[in-house]
Amino acid sequence: MKRVNTLIERSGGTIERTNLWGKRKLAYEVKHQKEGAYVLQDFQLEPSRVPELESSLKITEEVLRHLVVRKPEKAAPVTAVAPPPAEVVLEPITTDSENAAGRVRPDREEET
């Protein structure tokens, strides 16, 4: 971890936060290792310097895998989203004129 901090600082970055996740089993074997120490590190670095940092991390023996991602900007507050409309059931509708003409829906019996 000290070596990675040094690489970030040499690249002109500043370290904001380090979160040690501890030793965990890897999903698959990497460089003949079945376990690795996971570390989440927040840092600031000029985007143009990221390729230089990544190339340094690739040749660092202590680092099995790494992933550098850009954190999203602080998002605007989420507004309430309206729920989706209720499910619509399509049934034939009889009008008053059809009932007056003596037409009856076939699925219903006529009352006498």
C-alpha cells in the first residue's frame, strides 16, 4: 500500500481516503495466488496522468489487479418518480344504444 501511495504522489496525485477491505479469496487464481488483500483508495489525479499510473501499477509486483475509475460528480438530488400506470384490462364495452336495441353480450345471460 505504501508503494501505491508513492506511485500516486509521484504522478502528481493526492490521496483522499484509503479503505482496507482485508484479505479475501479471489474469484479465480491470479499469478498463482488464491487470496489477496483488497484496498479501495480514493485519490485525485489529472486525467492525463492516469495512463502513467496504470503502467506503473502493472509492473508493481505487490499489485495483482487494479482498476482506476472516475468517480461521478455529485449528482443532483433525486426527485420523486411517479409510479407506472395501473395495468389496463381491455374488455368490450357496451353502450346504452346497444342495450336499447336489444343486443346482449354473449358472455352474459339475459334476465327474465
